[in-house]
Amino acid sequence: MLPDLFRCRPKIDFLEIIADHYLEPTPESERELDLLADHFTLIPHGLNLSLGSADGLDSTYVKRFARLVAKLNPPWWSDHIAFTRIDGIEIGHLVSLPPSIASVRVVSQNVARAKDMIGPKLILENITHSITYTNSLLGEADFIADILSETNTGLLLDLTNLWTNARNHHFDESTFLDRLPLDRIVQLHLVGGVKRGDQWIDSHSEPVPDAIFQLLSRVHTKARAHGLIIERDENIPPLDELTAELDRARRIEIEAQTSSSGQTSP
């Protein structure tokens, strides 16, 4: 993708990189990272910090992540409200936390350590999940809000994850959205997924559907994000198709904010 990436460079404000790909870089990946960093702002996005692990953070992983953040000096960096490790066992998947006061406390402790060792500009992402905790006193939206408040941390709002969970678990995504502290949004994720049987899968493999662009418009009438990423990981199309989606997202932001200010759109 590198030639297309540089050809489309004027249309791309920043890139998000999977931090885990560069924590133990090969000479080739180190050169790739340096090339990208010379021409783009890079945002490291972690997969395995496991901020919800009750046994704390993996110090080796944290130190490697800290070196990457120090190298790139990004405007922010991110990981998930989830756990990927329990009792020293790597699960290999983002797992949702039971929405409880105890979970808020665990995440808060881990976030404090991560900010101290890696850097303070951490933002947290909502995930898709197949598990629902029916005996919890907290709803998921309130749980996320409590974590962001307790940790004084920004939100990486993944609209596809929210929309997918709403379809699979039968709740209204607009009501969920209204319960989130939208003033904490720093970045947005969006992309398209697939339906398998009666379940939607956040496969990062399809164009952004109209329903998620509509959700994006609703967000922009209430809040302003600093950045937006289209998370396409599979079935990568020509980059012009992805930059066209970016252009549509930019138009939605302008139209929504113009409408909310009571002005006439040009």
C-alpha cells in the first residue's frame, strides 16, 4: 500500500498503527515505521495492554509500548476497555469486563500505571462483545462513563462496535450514545462488518454502511472529535475508495455542525 499511501498523502491527516506490530520490530519494520513517521502523524493503537486484568499490567509489554510512544511522540495513543490476559494466560482476544464498581477500580489502577509509564495521552475504546452480564447494577454506557471519569481519560468511540453491539444485543444505539460523556471524545473509529447467521461481526472488511454514517452525523451534532479513522483490515480496496469514505465523513461533520449552529449550509 505504500505507493498509494504516498500518492493520497494530501487526503490523509494521520495514520493509526497497530502498536503490537512494532513493539519488537525487525529491521524491515523499523525502516517502515521510520518512513511513515517522516511523512505522517502516527497514532499507536494497542491490542494487548489488558487494562481490565485484575493481576495488573505486563511490565515488559508496557516498557516496549513506552519506547514506541516516546519514539513517535503522538498527540494521543489508545487501547481498549477490555482484558486479554488472566492469571498470566494470554487469551488472544479482547474480552469485555463485567460492568461493576470493582471493574472500574481495576481499570483505573491499570490506566494510572499505563499513563505513568507510557504517557498521559491515553484514550480508551469501547469494544464489541458476545458476553452480557445480566446481574450487573451498571449499564455498559454508564460503566464506560464511570471509567472515563475516574481515570480522567478521553474516549475513542468506535461507532461500528456500538452499532454492532446494538444489533446483536437488541438495544437502541442512540439511547446508549446519549448516556456517554461525548465531551470526552478524542477519536472515532468506523468501518463495515459482515453478518453471519443472526450475528453481526466487526470484521473490518467492508465499506462503511449508511447506518454508521448516520450515527456519525448524530455524534457530530453533539460533539467534535479530533480525529477519525476508517479501520479497514481485510478486503483492502484501492485507497481512493477509502479516501472517498473519509471525504464523506468530513462532509457529515461540516453539515452536522453547521446545522446544529443554526446556520444555512453552503
